[in-house]
Amino acid sequence: MKIGFLGVGTIASCMIEGFCDLGDEHQFFLSPRNTQKSAALAERYGNVTVCDSNQHVVDQCEVVFISMLATNCLDVLRGLNFRASQRIINVVATIPPEDIIDAVGQTKSFSHVIPLPAIKHRIGPIAAYPESDFLANLLMPMGTIVFAKSMDEIRAMQAITGLMSAFYDMLHHLTIFAEAEGLGRKESTSFISTFFASLCHNVNDADFAELAAEMTPGGLNELAQRTLAEAGALKAWADVMGPVMERIKRA
Ligand SMILES: NC(=O)c1ccc[n+]([C@@H]2O[C@H](COP(=O)([O-])OP(=O)(O)OC[C@H]3O[C@@H](n4cnc5c(N)ncnc54)[C@H](OP(=O)(O)O)[C@@H]3O)[C@@H](O)[C@H]2O)c1
């Protein structure tokens, strides 16, 4: 399939690397911006071509990802001629779908997708709306697709992605603790990262509350959970979703 990217920054680069490391099933046509990132991807992968304009990307492709910043995105899209036979996939998190559809005009399909940088390694969640066989087939090898039934559901998943920095910061504090106890930085990082990754391995549709309750009575986990709950530290993660959702809805 011929796939275009309008905007080649952090997230588009991760997607292109994820796709290309899988093989050369698709051909990719990239906007010239960002010049360095597009050129580096074209140099690395034989199935990646840098186009000389955004219109050239649109003209070449059956599927076009919109992956630039929101700032002037709608103006850029209004200046391009899309075809009714094309499929558009928007990854710009903060522009309502109706505004993008209005800017690109009638196309074969329009989807809203939230990828995350780990898509580069073809792991992690990909929030997508609406559900379609086309998106399922395209993105299945790239991670775990979670289809939303509405844009409100997409926004809820988007809000949860706002916890990345807080999560890493929490791990950083644990690293400081481990180092103070004499563990090296490398060992701390290795242990902490694989420990937390393993907690969600094969969880599938398990009930998190039930998993939380699976602890030795009077044991270390009970002590840590009770202490954190009393400090409000556990509920604080969900409480912060309120202001994050407000910000998303205001955008
Ligand atoms: N980063 C993430 O984890 C993530 C996850 C999900 C969704 N998103 C969404 O993805 C979008 C891009 O995010 P990002 O983090 O990848 O940002 P980014 O690294 O700043 O990438 C944006 C890219 O768009 C290019 N660009 C600017 N104006 C353009 C134009 N007129 N035509 C074509 N390309 C143009 C920029 O080129 P220059 O460098 O030359 O300005 C830059 O390479 C955002 O809307 C964001 O909401 C990001």
C-alpha cells in the first residue's frame, strides 16, 4: 500500500520505523518537513521516498497520515487537494475530527488514531476510532489496537496517555531510593523497568482490583498499598484525569 505522512516529527518517525522494521510491505511517501528526519528515514529504508511538497505526498498515496502539529494544520490541509478515493488517518490529538474532515473534503474514510512512541517497537496501545477492518489490518502488527465507540472514548484514552511523564518520574524516585541503598544506576533501571513491565504482562481482561487484592496478609505489598492509599497517592492518579480531560475538551 502507498502510505503518506504529512509532517515527519517524533510520532511519524516512530510509526515509519515500526512499519519499515517489519518489512517492505508498504511504500512510504514523506513530506519534506522535517527535512533531516525525512532524509534520514529515506536513507535508512529503501521503501521510503521524500516528496518535494505536501501535495506530492497526497498525489502519490492511497492512505495519508496527518501527523503535524495542530498550530497551522487546518490551513495546510485546506491548501491541498485530496481525492475521494483516499483514506485519511489523523493523529493530531487536539483538532476535532469534523474540522479535519471539513478541511480535507469528502474522502473514502476518515480515522482518528492515537499512537505512542513505543509503536516504533510495535508494542503498546493504539487508540483508534471508528472501528474498521481497514485500520485493524493496517495497525494490527504495530501494537494493541483499542477501538473506541465514540470520540469521548478516544479522549478518555488520550487523557491516560498524559500520565507518561508522571510515571517515569515515579520510577526515577524509585531509582534514587535503590541507588541510596547501594544498587548501581544500570541495575536499578534494569530492575525497576522490567519489574513494572512484568506487572502488566498477560493481564488481558483481568480485574485490576482483584489483582491488587492478591497480596500476602500482613506482607510488604499490603504495607505499601495501605501507606500509599492513606497518603492519597493511589487515587491521585485517577483524580488528575479530571483536569486533563477538561484541557482536552477545551482544545
Ligand atoms: N509525540 C507523540 O507521542 C504523539 C502521540 C500521538 C499523537 N501526536 C500528535 O502528532 C502530531 C505531531 O506530534 P510530534 O510529537 O510528532 O511533533 P513534532 O515532532 O514537532 O512533528 C511535527 C512535524 O510536522 C512538521 N511540519 C510543520 N509544518 C508542516 C507543514 N506545513 N507541512 C508538513 N510538515 C510540517 C514539522 O517540521 P519542522 O520540524 O520542519 O517544523 C515536524 O517535523 C501532534 O499533532 C500531536 O498531537 C503525538
